[in-house]
Amino acid sequence: MLTIDRNIQFELEETLGVLLKRMEGESASGVILEPETGRILGLAALPSFDPNEYSKEKNYSVFRMPVVDSQFELGSVFKPITMAAGLNEGVVKPDTTYFDAGSLKFGGYVIKNFDGKSNKTQTMTQVLEKSLNTGAVYVGRLLGQERFLEYVQRFGFGEKTGIDFPNEISGNIANLESGRDLEYATASFGQGIAVTPLQMAMALAAIANGGVMMKPYIVEKITDDAGNERAFGPEKKGEIITKEAAEALAKMLISTVRNGYENRAGVTGYFVAGKTGTAQIPLKDRRGYSQDVIHTFVGFAPAFRPKFLALIQLNRPQGNRFASNTMTPAFRDLAEFVLNYYEVPPDEK
């Protein structure tokens, strides 16, 4: 017996289907889970197959579950991880300021904000609201390579989550073994390191869960032919950051939804925390990036007593470059459904 809720699963598949068709993407996937327990409530990937006639399927790639068995550079959804490390180590606070020049030089390379513009003096909250690459690099530099790598590993990147689902992979953070400042700078905003969507979801779920990371699971119980049952339940993996740091970051992510590019992800009456990511897809030879992108959104609600966390991903969408335009309405629809389905009372009237 699985932990999957059939109604949430149906809504997730419907949402991904509409998104994939509307944006003419190559593929889409998503996961919905309980941050407090690690229970997987919905898990889906499109294009899919007819399970009643699976033997007729010619495209074997549709049998994969990329949320678990594929790795991606997911971009700015990683910025909350960098910020969590900074908050937990005390090198920044939500109102800490820095000067955003719009770009930074690393030898012959230049890192820019997505629009290439300078925003001058900005707070750490504004770094998330405006998704400033230079701000993520600023926090990463304050942490230093050793501490940054420690938190990347502490949040579970570079190793399997341990979910009871076949073919899980570990992702790839090998770039950070080089010790090059450039690799650490790009990693601070989610480029240059490859993660699985489930790793990303569980990392944000730890923030939603007051800093405590849970092990994800999808099997509720197993019953044998004799009627004997073996039940499975929540399993803690440890405290990643303090409760205080997690709450501070949750407030920053609420502000990101209410005041940032993610404002269409909000649900009236609820505190919704979330972040988008628009990541360039590396070329096959890994020497640079193509013009194709991956759109991702990860969010949880109600932010201070989360009932669910959802991560949705769209690969190679057409006609719109930024995830804030494509993913936020889809997440809002999912969030409204789950909150209504569970009859969660609103935070505000």
C-alpha cells in the first residue's frame, strides 16, 4: 500500500498535463509531499504511458521517474539553500545589505544577474525576491568554500535520499572538488551542480519542517499472502539548520511570493513560501550552455504549519523564458486544491 493520495495524484497529473501542453515543453514532472513526515502524496512524470497496455509502449523512456532517477541543474530554486547556510552560520540576516553591481568577474568569466542590471543596495530578502545571482554569490563568499560545501552535503546533495523507489541516483556535485572560486560561485545559485528534483524537494522540506530533514517514503505498508503486515513510518535524518534560521528563511520565502516575481503563486488568505528557478541546460559536451531552459517551482503552505510541499518542473518550454511566468499559476492551482482538499483553515481573513 502506497502513501500516494489518489486525489492529489490526479490533480498533480492534470496540472502537469495542462502545463506541458500550454508551454509546448519536452517533459514535465512533480512531487507533492508532507514536510513533517516525508510521506509522498503525489509523484508524476509526463509524457507517460497507459499502465493497462504498457507492453505496447515503444518509447521506453516514459517508464522512468525523473524526479528520482534523473539529475538537472535547477538554478535559482537552490538560492534558499545558500541563504539557509548563511542564516544558520550567522554571516547574514534577512535585512543584511550588500551592493549589487549587476555582475561579477572571475578571471575571464563574468557572472551576471538574469537581466544583467544593477540593483544597487539590496537586502538578503530582496536577493530572493529579485532572484539576484550576485546576492547568492555574496553569501557564498561570506561562508567560504569549506562551509558552503558542508551545507550542500548536509542538505543531502550528492547522495541518495534513501527513498523506497527504484533507480534513485545521487546527483553530481563533483564540480566543487575543484576548489575553483568560479564553481562555488555558480553553485551558490544552482548552476554547475546537478541535483535530483527529489533532493531539492527534501532540502526545502527540511526548511519547511523547522530545519529537520526527513527521509522520503512512498510505501505505507506491505501485506503478505498470509495477511501479515509490515508498516513504515516517518524517519528523521537530523537537524540541518536551527528552527530560528528555518523560520527566518520561511518569512523571506513568503515575502518572495508576495513581493517578488513569484507573486502569482500566492493563495488568498494563506502564507505561501516558495521560489522559482530558470536554469540553462548544459550543452552535451558540457562546454557551455544552450538556449534551452528548465523551469522549476518549489513551495510549501501554510508556511508556518506546512501541510504540503510541492515541486514542479518543466523541461524545454517554448515561448516564455522565465519560470515566474509559467510555473507560478500552476503551483497556485495545486496549492488551492490541496488546501481545500484538506480543509486547512486560512492564516488570514
